[in-house]
Amino acid sequence: MVPQLDALTESGEFIGRNDFRHKKAQVAVEVHGVGKFYLNSNGPDEAAKTSHQRNMDLLNAGFTVFNLSFGDLFRPRIFAEIKRSIERATRTFPPKTD
């Protein structure tokens, strides 16, 4: 996982900058803190709408998105799920020989 990578649609449209993203697999990790919402100049409701839209844009572009809270950073199960997701996304299958 690489920190602060831009996410783009297939046509090259900017979606956002992910906190962490895998370079080959379309797996992104977003870490959310309350400051992102309550320190937003437009208020927490608008920040929540923007965050939700960005998440939907990532999903619609084919990304698997893990939205983590600070507490999740101390839960090994979450990182095992992220690892499995990357492994599934980067798995290569031998060509079919029929």
C-alpha cells in the first residue's frame, strides 16, 4: 500500500486522493477522523455528503474501499481483510486450454 495516491476513473477523471492505495490492485484504504467533518468550513453535514459521494465514485470506478476509523488501526482482522482483498485482486489465473 502506498500513501496519498490519486484515484482516477478509467477516462482519467480525478476522484480523490486515497490515504492508502495498492499500486496494482484497485484497493483503497480511507482513514476517517472526526476532524475531517467538524473542521470542514461548510460544516459536518456537507463534509459527510462529500465523503459519501467520493466513496460512491470510488466504488463505481471499480475500487474496493476500506473505510477505517482510528480504532480500526488496532484491529488485526481489518488488515487481514485488506490483505485478502489485495490477493484476490492480483491473483492471476493460468490461461484456459480447452
